[in-house]
Amino acid sequence: MVKRIIYAVAVIMALYACKIENDIPYPIVKGNIEAFEVEGQCAPSEGGDANAVINTTDRTVTLYVDDTVDLTQLRVTRFTVSSEATILLKDSSLEVSNFPNKGFEQPANDTDTRLDFTSPITFILQTYQDYAWKVSVTQLIERSIDVVGQVSSVIDTENRVAIIYVSPEQSLDNIQVNTLNLGGKSGTVTPDPTTIHDFTQPQKFYVSHGWEETFHEWTVYVYQKEENASGATAFPMTSKAMLSGNIQSGKTPVLEYKEESATTWTTLSESAVTVNGTKYTAVISGLKGGTSYQYRVSIDGVVGEEQSFTTAPATPLTNGTLEDWNSENKANGTLWNPWAAGGTAFWDTGNAGSTTIGDSNTTPTSETCNGSGKAALLASKSVVLKGLAAGNLFTGDFELDGTHGILTLGRDFSAFPSALRIHCKYTTSPITKVDETLPEMAALQGKNDICHVYIALTSEKMQIKTRQKDEFDPKASPVIAYGEFESDVNVSGNEQNGYKQVDIPLEYYRNETPKYIIIVCSSSKYGNLFTGGVSSQLWLDEMELIYE
């Protein structure tokens, strides 16, 4: 009996051991969209970037198409994903039986990649886990109206009605239409609007879009209205202000401005004013930060009302001189922090992670650009477990996540600098440490390491989690402005100790007041992916924000 009990227990233990042995967690292999293109893809604005905006944090893809394509049957022309990922359509109602289940640079002849993008589509990228990605497509149908004597216009696409207001001097039986693009630039309007002149009664037009053969009836009304184009809306920044307003077609506004306390007005040059139909924009440059200004608009010599705005202050960069440091003794080395003892942290580093296994990677140095004070030395080093730890410096906070790090990027900021100026020098080295789980990183083996400094103004703080192999996305929706500097060769200049001045201009994506400033500096661009050269070094000193 005892033998039987022992035998039964042994069997149960063996089965339990098998259960434990098979209960091994799957490896984390991210399913990411790397590129996404459709027919008719275009930039959201003139001179903008037509590439899709891919946000790996929110797992969203945002893109725009022109008015030549039908959103209900939009063809995907490129869809590249992580090499291990399988593509699944979450919405079964799309009824696309042979949509490719693997990424493609161009679709095969036997596949159908047309989908209905009138609403966002969710794709599931399947690796060992499922990753849901939302792809949103916005069609840009640029309808425009330009009539001689026009004051303003209203286009009601839902009811297919257009209302045009002209000045009282313009006779309604002799209207000259220059442009009536009710179906977009690629659409068709019949009869030819330029041949219709009598608008004492509403006129009917038949409109089709660029992808349609069907025509829709539109009604166009023209009314007389007193001109009210003397005002303009201002968006003040730090060293400039963006103005916009309405104006009667064919006329040109004259804009004047002055400091609130001044007695003399300055006339804005014609080259700074852009008129498009009945709308105009203007840029007033060379302003002082934190200063109140007045402006006014004149039409045909008639001076409009005086309006005012106040520019944002020219906020300096906290501890941009990199003079303030404090240190703590740790079991494995010295933890250096880039702020004064007892002070408030503006900058941070990954040193808290480095000192769990060794010494700090980012340290103060007396090797400065002007021969006095301190600078920062960012050094990439070989470490156990991860292979490489890059020297880094950033505005935000660092916290440990096991053996990984979480960088919460961003400090409070609401100004509008034109550039970040740094003084730096860099010594590169061959990349000998790579994350071999990422093919794009393995391909860098043996190439020169790259130093990287970038600045972003954002509406939200942003996180980078090294455990998830995150990278900063400069096109993410919270980013208002961005600029970067990188080099895979040695950098040196004529300043003391071989430093070189480098200006990093900011590109503003839209008119919005930022809430945070993000600056990230690294001796190895892909250090967050544990890839780089083990002896790369970046010196930084006298960092400042430029307002021009």
C-alpha cells in the first residue's frame, strides 16, 4: 500500500514538473508597423511631409490622401511590419478574403489590398502576442472659391450649398468667377463657372469628385455684404507673431505694428504677407520676448482698429552651462547627478542604472569650451548583461525597471526658441555591441557609432522604456517642434579644448503653445537599444536656447 502511495505521488510530481516546464513565458517580440503607403497619398499641407506618421507608443498610423481616390476602395501599396509579425484584419466586415497576411513592399498580383478607409481600420500584428494598430486616413478635398469683389464665402458640403459674399459695389448681374472648385482640385464643375455672370438668382452647378462619374447638384448664392476685413487674428510666439485674416478678393492688406509704448508704427514688408483668395497670412519677425505689441490692418487706405498681443518670454535653458552637479557613493561606483546638491532636477541621466553594475557614464569634466567651470562627458561603455550602456543627458526623470530604465521626458516650458545652441566635441568608435534581435541594429555592426542630440517642444510628456525597446518618435502627435544633430565622424572645432559650436534649428509643425521641452543627448544614438561603440565619447558645454 505504501509503495502504491509513493508511486502515485511520484507520478503526480512528475506531471506537475512537466506543467511547470511547459509554462515558459513566450519571448516579447514587438509587432510594429514600419511603413504604410496608399494610392493618392499626400502631405497634410503644402511643403509638408507626405509620409505616414507612425506612432509606436500609441500604435497609430495617420496619413492623408488627395481628392483623386475613393476612400471606400483605397488601395494599400506598401505595408511593411516587423519581420516576425502576421497581419490580421480585426473587422471581419471588411470582407477582404485575400489581403496579405505578411508585410509587403508592393502587393503581389494575386492579392487584393483595397479597403474601406472611411473610418479608421484596426490591424492586428500577431507575434507571440497580439498588437492592435489603428490606421486613419483623411482625404483632403480642397474646395476653393474666388470671385472678383468677394468678401467671404461659406461652403456647406452636407447640403451642397455655397454662399458667396461680395462688396456692395459689385453688381450681382455681372459677377466674374475666377475659381469655383466645389469638388476639389481634381473635381469637375459644369457648366463652366467662369462663363456664368448673372447671380441675381441662385445658380445650379453639377459637381463630381476626381474618382466619380456621378454628378451632384450644388446651389450657389451670391449676396452683397459690407466689407469687414480690417481685423486679423494673431498667434504670438517669442520672437515673431503669425497673423491671419480675411480680405476682399483682389485687394492687398497693409499691416503695421509697434511696441505698445512706442509712438511710431512699422509697416510690414509685402514679402511677409501672403494673400490667397479672400484670406491672408503674415509673419512679423524680430520681436522681443515678453513684450506687448499693437497692430492694425489697412485696406485701400482705410485704417482698421488697433489690436494687441504679447509675445512669450525668451525663457533661458535651466543649467544649460552644465555647472551644477552632485554625487553619491554607491556600492559599485559614484552616482553623478546633473543638479546642485539639495536643488531641483531639470536634467537627468541613466547613471542610476549604470551604477548598479559599475560607475557613472555621464560625469562632470573640467575640459570645457572656455577653460573654466564644468562640462558634461557622456561615455559609452561595455557592461555585463546588456552589452552596452551609453552616456546620456536629458530633460526629465529616470527610474529603474528591474535591469531596464524608464525615461519620462519633458520639463515645463511655454516659449518658442528658434534653435538649440550647443558646444560639443565627439570621438566615435566602431559599433561592436548590437541588439541582435533587431535586424536593423545587427546591420550596424562595424560601422561608426553616432552621437545624437535632439530637442522637441511638446504638448505632453513622453516616455521611453528600454525594456520595450522604445524610440522617440519626432512625428508623434504631441510634438509641436523638433530639431536634431547627429554625427558618425569625430566632431571638433576651434574653441578651447577642441570644442565646436553647433546650432540645432527647430522646425515648427503647427501653431500651438508648448507645455514641455525635451532635450536628449547621447554618445551612442541607439544606446537605448544597447547598440553602439564601447569607447564613443561626447563632450557638451554651454547649451542655450536661441530666439531669433
